Amino acid sequence: MTVPDTSIPLRARAGIATGNVVVGDLSGERSHQSAAISGTAPNRAARLQDLAEPGQLAIDDKTRELLNSSFEVEDLGIHQLKGLSPDVQVWRVGEEITVDSRFDAMSGRAGIKPLVGRKGDYQLIRDRWDHAVSGEGQVILLTGEAGIGKSRMIRQLEEDIRNEAKTVLRYQCSQYLSNAALHPFAANLERAAGFDRSDDASSKLDKLESFLRKTTRQPDQTAALLGSVLNLPVEDRYPALEMTPQRLLEETLLALQEQIIAVSEDGPVLIIFEDLHWADPTTTDLIGRLMVDLTTSPILLLATYRQEFEPPWPAHPHVTNLSLNRIGAEECSAMIDQLTSGKPLHPGLKAQIIEKADGVPLFVEELTKTVLEAEYVVETETSYEPVGNLVDLSIPSTIQATLMARLDRYASVKNVAQIGACIGREFSYDPLLAIAAMPEEKLQDALDQLADVEIVFRRGAPPSSTYSFKHALLRDAAYDSLLRARKRQLHQEIVNFIEGHDSQDLVTAALHCAAAGLGEKAAAYFLEAGRASLNAGTFSEAVSQLRLGLDEIPRIKEGTERDRLELDLRVALGTAEMAWKGWAADEIIEVLDPAVPIAKAIKDDFALGLSLFSIWIYHATRAEMDKAAVRLAEMDKVTQENQSLELQMIADTAASMHYFWTADFDKATERRKRTLQDYDFEKHRHLVHHMNHDPYATVLQWGGATQLWCQGYPDQAIAAVDKAIAHARTLENPFAVVFALTLGALALVEAGQGARMVEQCREASAICDEINLPFIKIVSCDSLRGRALTAMGENPIGAETLRDAAAVWGLAGGRTTYGETTSRVAEALGRQGQIEEALDLSQKALDHQHATGEVWYLAESTRIHGKLLLSASGDHRQAGLEHLEKAAEIARTQGALSFELRVAMTQAEHLLSEGQAAKGKALLEPVFARFTEGFGTPDLMAAKALLEKLS
């Protein structure tokens, strides 16, 4: 036997040609013979093999086109191949080229096909890029329906500026993660930092730090902030950041801004945000900040979205809105010609495609590819001709059917596409490998095939690669092709994969649990995510997450565990809805009314107390004081039955406000004092996250400072406001801070500190902007600013601001404070000489207070109405004086000394005008004498000056 010489390396040679072939009987006895495959391509491949040197691979021109820029190729010239015509361009295949994405490979030597029907639109985009390169940052908001060509425009721009743009940053929003804060930024950070499937949490933090050192001056603090966005255990490595959730969120957003802007220092940057209609609110907020921040940087921010999305950002000179429309029949025909490489498609087939595509470029492309890849046509040397009669052809009439037809052409890799679709429109290699249960080489081959036929795009190389479906509709088609049982199985396996890793995205885990039919586990994940969002002050995300959790409840088997989950979800959701939409939102009662019987059934008295508190505040802020009193009595009963200090504190907080609004100041004082005495910061600070109101700060203000001012203690009132604000700042709850600065500090307006109130409203407005609380900003910040301005004599702007804010409050169901705010507007109008309108408003304010029982401001409203009557034309003197007498009586009955002083001053001024100074002095002097403090406040200073004048 001859032993082979292993020192001589084997060097095979091969040839590849592309074209149509006919496959014969491969299962019979002739399956090994060349006759089993016929056509020009096998012959051409054999001749190419003859041209190749040992160790070489020779290909023809068609095959080279398919490679794009995935491999190095060398031109071997044009050759006459034996037995074949015409002559063939031959290429030698070299090394594989590593590229960032499939698009990068497509846009190499061969380039991408020219845009059709978009010349003017695209020229506008290029113009904005040129401005950006020169240092004038630009934003383009690109909108259009699904499949209209938004992504295609982006890829054309990437191709054209690949030598100009130093960096391209891509952010993909997800339909299924629209309630996961900052998800697009988290995904981008993972790619930028180079996270690998084998990395543990510590290794990921190492890579994150290394990446951040290039762009930040404080890599450790920034890593702690951004590591939290990536759900990494930052507390194990970095010192705790002593910040409120509001400040923590703000610093995180600033860190992400800093990263992006810093990249532009090295050269022009293209930032791409795709599918903003699926963006979470925090991402939307950050994009708005970037728009403002990039104006002096070489950055073009290009964002795409569908027409149903309404951009929330104000207009800016550097922001361009561009809407893409459908293309015409001529452009559709040109697209088809591109896809057939200029080889004519039968006119009848082309007409069918144009008709069914209806001007949507994606539909044109997918229908054409379906026709070419399926059995509809046969390729000749000069054209594509239909197989059979045109009337017998069945081109899919819907895009769903078209996309499914394309997937069905690749049955061998369809399973991989379906698994990827279960993960999401964008998916990474790791979970795919874990779930696909196939050899890694086979999986990579399947992914390559999906990329080759443009079903997915690839970024990076396995095992660190990520993939995204070319279009959301393609992902949906792959997903919808799965049977329900198979979907559930795949989602269950995805859950197992997520739970086996250190860093878990709670919302992603919850969504896959829900899709897997794991209702109880899904609800628990949504609850955890919602509570985390509540604590972080991202209330809109919290509402969305908690509602998704509630949607799972009917799918859970009845029993105590289900009741426990539902109750926890409802209590947390009630808190989130209140913070997001206000105290009088109908959603509060919708969510919490069913929570009361559940809490009673499972004997959870704390949850019962919280639910009753939120329902009480709903009725109270709608000025339904009788209904509110019923809920307050229920709270007191639960408290007495359980002897719980926390329940007592919740009930006392409600009672302090309730009795203040109904002007039962003695009861309000009793409940306030008990709360201030029993409150322990460490034990009770957590209540603010359940109530949106901290008991200590709240009773210091609504039932405290404002009431103290009413009772004639202005200095104590201001001190209580100061103490409440200082306390609220320690609570790490932005809603509580906003309340303390605005509505809770109403006493400042009465005590003559309007300018301070305006500044506090400015601070509170900034907080609302930071955490996306537009409604609370209007009804708290704008409303108090309007009150302050009217009190300072800024009548037109103050009245208008207060009126607008009150209108928004009323539209949301809010009626509490209607009497007070309407009287203030009436008084401002009266000072401007608009007496008739002022009287009409003033009467409405009085009617409201008498009808509802919310009467703490009734003495002042009655005084204002009396003063307006005295100022009116005609004989209203007696009616005016009677209202002043009534106002004085109400103030005395309520113990509202400050309002009594204002009435006495109005009466004394009127008597002085009638020459009865002595009588005026006798009326005012004893009221003034009862004050023991506050002599530096405007009311008391004015009273003193009036007494001197009366003397």
C-alpha cells in the first residue's frame, strides 16, 4: 500500500456560475450523472473551474454581483469558454471582507440601486447634510406610511456619505418595547461597548467603562448611570449615587447627550432614529433635548415615523419636516426594471404588479421579487416571460400574502426567521443560537441566506452580530405564519434565556411571558417594571406597564395569588394615573373601585387604605365633598379596626385637607397635629410612593400653611411652607416636590410673596418638563403662577394664565378651587374696569361654593363680589354692603381672621369714601388688634396705613 505524502498540501480549485438549471431524476440510478442537471450554468461553472489555479475559486459576473462587497475579488479578464457564447467576464474570489452590516456589503463596489421618484426629496436631505457638515446641526423628521421608502432614503444617504460621515449612530424603536424607557439607547450602548454573548455582568461593566473613557471626563459616574439603563448590577461596583430619582433620570439623560455630542468632536455624525411612532416617552424627551443641543455641532439627526405619530417638540429653524408620498405608475415601472436588471418583464405581469402595489415602493419590490423567485416566469436571454396564461397566474393580492410567499420560497431557513420574529424586529445571535437547536454552522448559513435575499440586515459578525428585519411588515409576516402553540413554545424558550442572564429587561421578559401564555409571571414582571418606573418618576411608562399587567389577570387561575397580583397592580396604577393625569382623572376610579372589595376579601388593610385615599382625593378634587366624606369615614373605620399607625397617617392626611376645604379648621388642625407628631421619616417616607403625597409635607401645607394664613398667622404659614418644601426635597419623589413648590405653597400668594411663588413655579415647571408631566405642569405650575401674578397686580397676564390653567383643570374633571380661582380672575377683571364680566364670574364662584360645600374661600369670594357691586354702575350699593356684611359673618364663623381683616378694610375704605372715617376706624381697629404676627405682610401693612388715614 502506498502511503500518501502528507507534506504536500491539498489545493482544490472550483468554479461557480449563476443561472437557471433544470434538475432531473436525482433519486434514481442516474443521480450521479451530469445529465441529472441541465442548463448553461453547470457548463459555465465547469469551464470556470478549468480556468482556476489550484487553491482558487473562479466566478462569473452574475455571481460576483451577488457577492456585493462580502469578498475581495480580482479581475481575471474576459474569456471565451469552450462551447459557450458570449464571452464571459471571470473573477477570482479572495478573502472575506468584515463589514458592520449587510447594507455595508451591499453598498460596496456594486452600489445600491438608484432611488426612483424621490429626486427632490433626497436632494433636500443631502442639502441638510451639507449644512450639518459645516457645523450647523440639522434635524430631519421623515414621515410616511409603512413601506413608503423611509428606510430606503436613509440607506441611500448612508451610501452617499460613507466617506464624509465619521460616525453613524443607529437607534431602532420597537413596537413591543414602547413602554421600556430608553430601550433604543440601551441597545445602541450594548453594540458600541462591544458586549459579547460570553460576557458576565462584570465584563460588561469593564467594556462599558473602557468605551466611556473615550468620551467622558467621569467614566465611573457615567458608567453607574448608563449601567443602570443596561440593567447591570452597578451597585456592586460603584458607590451609591446620592440623588433623587428625578435627578438620577436627569443625569442619565445628560450623560447620554454628552456621549452623542462628544462623538461629533471627531467629525460629522449621522444619527438615525427609526420608527419613532414606537418610541417610549423618555426616548422622545431625550430626542427633543438632542434637537436643541446639536445646533452648533456637525450632526444630522434623521428620524422616521408613520403618520399617526404627532411630534411633541416645538418648531425650530434647523428642523425640517419631510413627508414621503406614494409614487406613480411610471416610477413603479422603473423600479420593476431595476429589479429585473433591465431585462423586460412581460407587460401583463408588470401591470398586475403596479396595480396591486398601489404606489407603495416596498410592495412594488416584494411583489416583483415574489414573481421572479416563484414559478410565475421563466428567464430567457432577453426577457422574463410568464409561465402559462396570465389569467391563470395568482400573484398575491395583499402585502401579507406577498411577504409570506417570499418566506415560503426559503422553507429551509423559514424556521430561523420565525424564531427571530418571536424575539422582535431586531434580534441578536445569542438567543437565536440558544433556541434554534441546530448546529452553529447551519444557523449561520441560514442567517446568511436570509440576509442575501434581503429579509434581514446584519450588523457585525457572529457571535456578536445583531439582525433586524428589513421592514416591520416582514417581521409580522414571519411571526403570523407560526401556529399558536409554536409561538408560545418559542416565547417560553426566550423567557428561559432572559432569566438565565444577569441583566434582565423587565418589560421584555414580561412581554415574552405574556406571549407564552404565562399570565401570572407576566403580570408579576409588569408589576415590578411599573413600580420601578414609578420610583424613577417616569409615570407614563409606569401607567403603560401596569395596564399591561392588568390585561394578564383574566388569564390567571382564580385564587388568592391572582387577587394579590391584581390588587398590587391596581394600587400602583392608581398612583401612576394620579401623577400622570391628575387627581380628578376618571381612570383613578376605574382602576381603584374594583380594588376595594379585593383588598377587603384578602384582608390587606394597607392596600385598602391606599385605595380609599385615592378614591377620596378623586371625589374631593371634583368637589364632590359628600362622596368624599363617605370614603373618609371608611378610612377612619379601617384605621380604628386595625390600630395601624400608617393607616392612621393616610386617613389623617385626607382628613386634614378635607376639613380645610370644608372650612372645619378645628378638625383639620387636630388631624394635622397628630400627623406631625407621629411621622417618622425613616418609617414613613415610603408612603409618598404609594400616595403621591407625603403625609408630613401635605398637612404642613394644605391643611397647614394655607389654613394658618386664613386663621391670621402669616409668619407661621410661611415657616410651614419652607419646612414642607425642605422636607419634600429629601423624599426622592419629583411629584411631591412639584406639589410642595406650587399648590402646597398657596399661602405665599396670600402673604404677599408672589415673586417668590413665580420663581418656585419656574423650578417646578422644569421638573415637570424633565419627567414629562405636561398636565401637572399646567394645573400646578401655570395655575399658581397666574394666582401670583394677579396678586401682584399683573392683571391681564395673570388673569389669562389662571383662566387657561383652570380651563384645563375643569376639562379633566377638576372642580376643587373653582370658587377660589374664579374669584381671583373676577377681582383682576374688576381692577381692569370689566365690571359686568367680573360680576358674572364672581356669582358663578359663589354658586359653586354654596353647591359643593368647598367653602374655605367663601368669605373672600363674597367680599370680592360685594366690592364689585359697589363699583358697578347703577344702584348696587345696598347689595354690595349686604355682601360685605355676609362676608364678615362667614369669616368670623370660620375663624378666618385674615379674610375678616380684608372685609373690614373694604368696608372701612367705603365708609371713608362716604365721609364716615370714625365709623370705619371703629370697624377695622378691633380686627387688626387681634393679630399677633405678620405685621410685615402686605395686608397688615395696608391695614395699618388705612387706620392712620382713618385717624
